[in-house]
Amino acid sequence: MEAIGLIADQVKACEAAGVEILCCPEAVLGGLADYCSRPADCAIDVASGQLRAVLTPLASKRVTTIVGFTEFGAGGQLFNSAAVFCQGEVVGVYRKMHPAINQSVYDPAAATPIFNVGRLVFGIVICRDSTYREPARGMATRGASALFVPTNNALAPVKGGAEVVEHARRTDISRAIENGVSVIRADVAGRVGGLESYGSSGIVEPDGTVLRVAKPLAPDLLIADIQMPSYGTKSV
């Protein structure tokens, strides 16, 4: 939970910069349960209010935060999830549909919700989900004009590298052009515990133009205005 303090600092930076939506990486709270010796210890319950309590330090009147975490399901399953935290409340959760490895402790989900924050309608897909044309297409069909992609590309050095960033960028450009949506990806970056991620964070416009990209192997905060149909712009 030490990540809460780091995210809170970014929320304050976003407030100062006029940013309205902050997207954090996949499993930013507690890390990926696949790497935990006791996966359930990484998990947080939503229905009981536990997640809301954990996220309380991130409460802001101006900034909505998308936070990746491991979720306890109602039937005891574990889901790789991302919560939308707005005005001090958890207003929605997206659960990953395609866990990244064959023997993942995570259960696959099937729902493809869309979310409303102010005048922005958006969808969320987590990491590997973005490589599938669905669910992004379905979300765009139901009115989403932006797609947020919490990602965790921390891999063994033999599996990672700059090519992972290139693949993620090509994917984001494809999803943007196919669906006419802005694509905002937030990845981890750096080296820790024998894993490394060059960081594929980036912001892509609906026509495929890349607005912002992260510095390699280093923490970064990317800010851009994205277009919203009929309503102007929103900072993310």
C-alpha cells in the first residue's frame, strides 16, 4: 500500500496542472498477484468498502483516478481490476478479460462497462486486453470517446526490452484509429526485483497521432488535452 502515497503526490500534481483524469498502471496497488507467494494477501474487497477506505487519501474534488489492484471476487475469485475513484467514491470497476499468462491466479472476466466522469464517456482495458479488437470496439460503439489502458510490463530482461514498448505503441495507434477514440496507456517503468520495464506510457489521438510518450526506464507523468465529441477537451 506504499504506492498510495506516491499516487497521492501525482493527484496533487494533477490538481495543480488542471488535469481531470489520472490513470495509474496495472496492479499499482500491491503488485501483480501472480508474483505474490500468497496471492490473496495482495487482494482488496470492493463490496465491503475496503477499497474505498484504501483509496481515501486520493480523494479529490477535481481529479478522478483510475487505480489498478487485485480484487476479491464475490465467489472467492481473484480479478485483475481497475477502479474508477471519483469524488471520494468507487464509481465503477473494470476486470481484466485476458490474464497475461497461462497459469495466472487471476480469473478472466467478461463484462465491458463504460464509465461517465463529467461529460467524458470512456472505457478501460487492462494491458493484454488492448491487443484484442474487442472489447474496445464494443465500448466505442456504446459511446466511449477515450480508452484508458493500465499496464504492467515488468518482465524478466530476456522477455522485455524496447520492443515491448514498440508493440504497445502500435497497439494503441491501431485501437485509436479503428474506433476513433483517444488511447491513454499507463505503464510501470524501471528495474526492481530482477524485472524491468522500459515504460510504454503514452497518449494517442483518435487519428493515431502520438501526443506524449514516457521517458524510458524512469518515472514520468504525461499530460495532454484529449478531444471529446461536441464538448471540447479534457485533460488527462
